[in-house]
Amino acid sequence: MKKSGDQRPAKSRPSSPQQKTLGLPDKYDKRYRINFSIKTKDVEEKLKYLRTGSRTNDDEDLTPSRVAEFRLALLHYIDFCQKQKLQKLAKLRHDQASLPIHQYRDQIVQAVRQHRVVVVAGDTGCGKSTQPRRIACISLAKRVGYETLNEYGSEVAYQVRFEGSKTDATRILFLTEGLLLRQVTTDPTLSQYSIIVLDEVHERHLNGDFLLGVLRALLRAREDLKMVLMSATINIKLFAGYFNGAPVIQVPGRLYPIQLEYLPIKQEEQTSKSERLDPRPYLRVMQRIDHKYPGTERGDLLIFLSGMSEITAVVEAGRLYAQQTKRWIVLPLHSTLSIEEQDKVFDIAPEGVRKCIVSTNIAETSITIDGVRFICDSGKVKEMSYDPGAKMQRLQEFWISRASAEQRKGRAGRTGPGVCFRMYDESEYDNFQEYATPEIQRVPLDSTILQMISMGLRNPRK
């Protein structure tokens, strides 16, 4: 139990009516992780062993009244902690009701009851994934457990490689696409699941596309199986058509007006693939914000770069600039950071200070960061691609698609009017592909074919 700071005996006063209405349990309850069974039985007997540090003065001995006073102070502290929890719960319910998807709740439930496959398409931040802070399967499970008041139970569990919390009592299980595909090898009908929800299907990862094909075949084998596909508002008709015209529930996001500015990088500041990224164009964006927008106007900056080396170059230069101006907190964001480091991007900056978050495309659709007002888009992304000359796959840098550029731009308009700085020319944007090339068309399929054979699919071409 946490200490309450100053633990001097408090003056005894009767319990307030508000305390009684809280209905606090009088015994230990694992849901609260607090032991309320603080008793005063046998106080006289225990006083023989409980003494203060000094025994020179009898007045310093513990007495039943002093123990009672301390117990009352402790109960007030526990009561305070409990009120804090209730306030957090009330705020949680208010936040849930304010999400755009909340008004579609009954419609989604009704659609799942009436149809075997439902597509839920919504902008990032509308609440479709129940993803508040973390970038991990584990954290999604913990968040849903918290929101359903099952934080310390096992009804909501997770399963990742080498780790899991699933028990016989589990009703909702969060797991990765790869693990679900492995389960098909041992349980071809996935008999333990009655509803399968696939999130972020628009990202078109290899495992995600392969899993969609497996599940479409599984729907013919299991009449009781239902599916929910969750996607950003990208190429929705493709997924609905793949499942024979599945109904689409489109949830609008909270989007405010966004001012668009093209700031192409100067020729002398452009670097080759082998050179370190020149951070000067991105520092100029920070300076532009400092000069044009007063510090009293809240709003953070989110910079999209292609990879970790580029992020490191901009973060190092940005932190030097922040030391001089005292107006910025510069933070990296990519998938290899620890959970603690990732969580820093969600902290609120002090008054008069802005956050500058330098991220890969993980912040494009996967997470929502409140308070972002400015976007700086490099227009680049690194993806796995097969090199026929070297006969191997490697991570290569490409221009993003127009759909990705619009997704990045939209991050600036979630909480208020925003500004998007594109670090390329408008003519370059016009030449972007409409959608990104799916991973299944870019990488070798040998491991996927072997996995298909292990599932009993002897002729993968069919």
C-alpha cells in the first residue's frame, strides 16, 4: 500500500455521509487491490508489542485512542484513493460517450447479429480499436480489461510470442495475426472462437492478407463463425467486395480544417541513401512555428520520417535547438522503443512548451496522439521489398501513396484546426500512387507457401 505522505495522527471526526454512500467493501477485494479489513480487535494485547522509538516517557506509548486516530486517518486516505478511482471511472465513461463511434454502438452490434461479416471503417481516433496509449497487443488487452472493470481478472487476455495471460475463463483474447495463423495449423476450424475481429486490415500486411483468405474459406466450413473487419477509410469497397458485399458501417472522425503548405527541400540539403539525413529543413519548420504561433497557443508537432536513422538525426538536432529555445520537448517514436519510452509521447507538455514527436509511419494510423496541431510530412516510408538482382528482400525507402499522405495530413485536425507542412513539391504529390502496394506483391512468398502446405493446402496456386 502506498504511503500517504505525512502520517501524523489526525484529529478524530465522524465519517461523512458521502463516505457511507461509496459502499466500500469491508474485506479485501482483488478488484481494488486494497485491504479494507482494518480492525481494532485485541488492541490492548497488541499494544504490548507496539511501542514508539523512545520509551523514556510513558506519554509516548501507543494507546487505544492514538491507534483509533491513526486508523481513522488511514481510512480517510483509503477513501480519498477510492474517490480518485471513481472519478477516473466517471471520466472514462464520459470519454467513451464522446468518441464518434459511440453513437454507432447499437448499429454495429445489430449488424454483427444479422450478418456474418461486417466492415467497420473509421478515421483514426474515432474509437474503433479502443487504443488509448500503447502500441502493443498486450496494452490493448489491458485497456479493454480496464474499461470493462476486469483489470485484474482473466476474462480479457492477450497472447503474444512466448507470453500470454489466457485462462479457461477468458472470453476476449487479443493476439497477433501470425499467432492466429499458427493456430490454424493445429485447429483448422478455430473452434475456440465465435467472433474474430481483424484490426487495421487496410495496412495490407502479408499475414493480414493471408489471414483474410484463410478466414473467407473458414466461413464456408463454419456456419456459426462471425467476422468484423476494422479499417481506416482507405479502399473500403475492396474488403466489402471480397466478402460478397459485406455491410460497411462508416464512422466519421473528428476532423477540423487543415491548412496545407508545401515546403520542398532544397537541392543542396537533399541527401543520398548512403548519407545521413540533413535535419535543417525540419529545424526550419520548428523555427517557423516558434515565430508564427505564440507559445500560449497549444499545439504539438508530429514529424513523419522513413526510418530510425533519419529519426535519430532529427531528434539529436531538435534537442540542441530545444536547449537553446526552451520551447520544445523532442521525442522519438518507433516500434523498437520500450513501452515506457513510447508512453512519453502521450504526456502533456508544460505551459509554453510544445512536443516535437519524430515518428515512423506507426503514427499514421495505428495510434492517436492528442494535442497534435502541426504535421511535417517527409513523404517517405521504408518497406520490405524483394530485390531480384540480389535475390533477397531488404528494407528500402519509397515515396508514400496519396492515401497515406492524406492520412498523415489528417493527424493535424483531430483536436482543432491544424497545419500540415509537406516537405516535397505539389507535383510530386500528384505523381504518388493512389494506394500503397500490398506487401504480398513486394516480398518473397516462400515462407507463406510453406505455411499453407503445413495447413494442408497442397496446391497453393489454387
